Amino acid sequence: MNLGRTAISAAALCLIFGTTAALAGNEWSDCVQMSNQVRAAMQTNAQSPNLDAVKVERRDAADACIKGYYKLGIAHYKRALELLTQV
């Protein structure tokens, strides 16, 4: 009986950690996607007067995403895109 309980517990843990990893993977991929968008927008708008502020936002976004603060990182990337569209 203990072997059965251990197997069920192990399966439950795998399911929990697998789901968590899958969710984190989506958020990480969102960070990567936003990073690529900002990089492309920076190349397109290389003469933007806000380019220095965009670089700061992009760096802060990357730091947040690396530390696992995906929503914060994505917010920084969105801010960088907003700065690039301002005239």
C-alpha cells in the first residue's frame, strides 16, 4: 500500500510541477516575444528622441524577466514600445 501511495504522490507532484513549468514557459516566451518586438521597433525608430529611455526600459524589462517577474518585465517592454511611438 505504501508503494501505491508513493506512486500517486509522485504522479501528483509531477503534474503540479509540470503545470507550473508550462505556465512559466508561456510567460517566459511572452518576455522573449516582447523583447524581439522592442528590438525591431528600436531598429525601425533609430532616430527616436526617446531612445535612451527605451534602452533603460528594455534593460529593466530583461532584468525583471530573468528574475522571474514576467508581468513586470512585460510592462517595461510595453512602456518601451509606447516611448518609441511618441513623437
